[in-house]
Amino acid sequence: MDVQEKVGRMLLVGFEGLHAPDYILEWLAQGRVGGVILFGRNVDSPQQLAGLVRSLQSAAKYPPLIAIDQEGGIVARLRDGFTESPGAMALGAADSEDLAEQVAAVLGAELHALGINFNLAPVVDIGHDSSNPVISTRTLGADARRVSRLAVAQVRGFQSAGVGACAKHFPGHGNTPVDSHVSLPVVSGSLDFLWEHDLIPFRAVVEAGIASVMISHVKFEALDSEYPSTMSPAIITGLLREEIGFDGLVVTDCMEMQAITQHYGAGESAVLAALAGVDAMFFSHTRERQEAAYNALLDAAQSGRLPEDRIDQAVARVDAFTRAYPAVEPGDLSIIRRKEHLAVCQAAAEAGTVLVTAHPGVFPLRSDDRRIAVIEFASGMETAAADQHGLTSLAALLRERLPGMTHLTLDASDPQPNALDAARRITHDAEITIVATRSAHLHPAQRKIAQTLIDEARSSVLLCLRNPYDVEVLDGPDAIVCTCGDGAPSLQAAVDALLGRFTPTGRLPVPVRGIV
């Protein structure tokens, strides 16, 4: 392997479309990239995805990394046609290592059948901050030991299925009120705090044999006042390698996120990351930046700025990963969405559903002729996914059992000016109003409308479909149910709980004011 191929092994790239562009196949054939990362934009069906992965594998000169973010919950690239799982916070609310492992094994088995060998999960960030815009329900909870137990179980599940797992986002993204997709978060807390909280789950999964760790685009001033973690020798080589003792594959978060691009060019950021100890870096979107990163790494290698032994260490770890978790040719796709897989994920979603409070005359609902209104705050994704009758997934599930209900969908982040009037009309005609929120605590307009509806409804049910922190900012509902996520199994669990098919037993894994 010459130096051009060696630096290529350190690059993982993404692309648009359901078929790999010619240049991606050429780069794989030349050994100019070490693998690819897949997104929802690359997925139409299991059969199509298997064909895409097969084309990537066939083109590759060296065993490739085929990566994807299949965390479950709000971050899942495989949805329609695949088994969806509840997200991390729901698993935290269930607090069952068996369920966490089984869910990860289901996701891992489907990825393995598709030829995908690298899952960028689990998230092991601690849920410190209710205002955190990027972690949200992706955290397993606020208690480091609970997060550790459940994350280790997830690692067992993924890796027993033949898919390498990746703990993210080192050394912790849970205490950042800024989204690194749009700006560089800066954390000023002490190193002692990290050791006592955020680093505990990372140490646990390292001891459990996790294959990879992803570095965050967060600057920790107590560790490195100059560089974000992605480019910090103190954090990667010092803290992760030497103090924690991790010798597996270290990867970056996407290097095209604005936390990096606002401060560095693609080429310089790639070189700095490599010098800091990163083995492979993601450039997930833009061919121009992918080429700039490759050329800069090659120039740094040929000039001596990037030492040969540093490159050789990185390549050795990429190769060790692909030997342990080879990207096998896609196989029997009948495993995808098999009945047993769906049952495991549904059981986990039910176990992760939390009943905060309930007035017996309101919850559970009766499927008789009482008038029920559903006011649902939805993001663009849920609205776009509405069925031919204009119903979101939640509304379609409810309509099956409550054919006489009325439903209105409002924009979760920016409701229209007349939204409140329309919602009030529906509420005034109903005996019970279900107000389904999505992170109202982060959206003042949503919060204001939701509170008005709760105040004016004859009886109300607050259904928190994402963050449970909505409970803190909305007063007076007759019943409160938290699903800790709004993936398909969590929505089904919400409907089943509302209709009394089961009694929720989950306990919130993050502190919410007023809830023990």
C-alpha cells in the first residue's frame, strides 16, 4: 500500500442518491477512500440498499467501512421497510439491559444482512441539560452508571450481530446548549466533572471492547483552550488513548459541520485531526471538501508534516476493524422486519413509556362515541410523511380505534398565525383534548398554544412525544404520558397506552421538575 492509498484509508465519504456516483466507485477502486457513510438520502428499500452496498463492496480495492447512523429513535437512517426501534431515552426509561441488548441485536442483524459493518451508535452522552438541542432523546439518561450499563448492553447487541459499534460523542456532548451542526460549542467545566460524569460511560464501553469511538466537535477549555476535541492531541492521544486506554478505531463526527467549517478549511481540519490522533474522518456531503481533505493529507504526508508512523497507526486500526467486522456481501433480506424483530422493538417501546399522572375519568380513553380532539405539533418530517388522508402516523393509528376523533396538525417550531384559533375551535367541541407536543420547552410559540388548549379543554391529555421536559412548562393536564421519542414503535405504544391496552411502567431517566 503506497502513501496515496494509506491516506485514502483515513477518509470516509458520503454522497447523494440511491446509486453510487462514478467518482465514489473510482475512489474506492483506487484505494483513495477507506469507505462510505450512508444516509436516508441513499435509501429507498432493503433491496435497493443491498444493491447499493454490493456495488460499493465490489468496487473497493481494500475491505471498506460501510457506516450508518442507526441509533434508533430520532436518528435512524433506515425507517420505512425496516425495523424501527425506540430511541435511547426510551431504553433508559425501560432501564432493562436485556431489552437494550435485544434491540441493538435486532438493528445489528438487519445492518449485517445489508452488508453494513459500522454502526455509529450508541450515544453515551449524559443528559445534563434540558436545553441541549442536539442530544435530546438520544441520551440514555442523566445517571452515568445507568448510561454505562445500558450502553454496554447495546454494544454487546450490535457487535454480537457482526457490526462494529461506535460510542459518541467523546468526551461528552450532553452539557452543550449549542448544536455543533451550526456552531462550535464551548464547555468551561472542570476536568473533575468530566471524570465523575461524562467519561464514566466511555470507560465502561472501552472496557467492554467497543470497536470505535467518535470524537465530538466541542471545545473543552479545561483540556485544550485552542482546539476542539476533533483536533486536540490532549483529548484524543492524551485522554482517550493514554489515560482511558482505548486502542481501537477513533473517528470524527462529520467534518463538514459548521463547528469545524466556520473556523477551518477542509484540508487543514483533516490534517489537524490526523495529527491529534484520529484514524478516520467523515466528510459526508461535498465532493470538493472530500478532495481538499485527501489532497491536504497527502501533501502533509509527503512533506513530513504528518509522520509516516501516525499514518501507519491509523491504517492499522482501520484494517483491524474491517477484519473484526467485515462488510460481508448482502445476504438473506427476509430477516428485515421479521415478526420477532418488530415484537422486540415494540416491547421496548412499551417498557419505555412513562405515565406521569392520570385522572381515572380521562385516562385511559374509552373507544366509545365520546368526542375526542387531537392537536399534534409536528415537524416537517412528520407532516411530509402524512398519509393520503393527510394524517400523521400518530393520527392514523388513533383513527383506527377512534374513528370519530378530530385531528389538527400544527408546525412544532413555527405555528401559523391562525393556528390557535383553529385549535381552539376543535378543543371547544371535544370532551377530551389530546395535546401531543414535540419539545415544547424549546419552542415558545408551541408552548403558548399548548397551554391555552390545556387551559380551555374540558379534559386534557398531554402526550410528550419527544423530550419529557415539556412537563415542566405546561400546567394542568388531567393526564400526562411521555414516550421519550416518536419513532414508529413509540407512537404505537402511545396509542396503546391511551386506549388502555397496557399500563405504562417506565420511569424517566432524566430529572424533570416535579417528578420523582
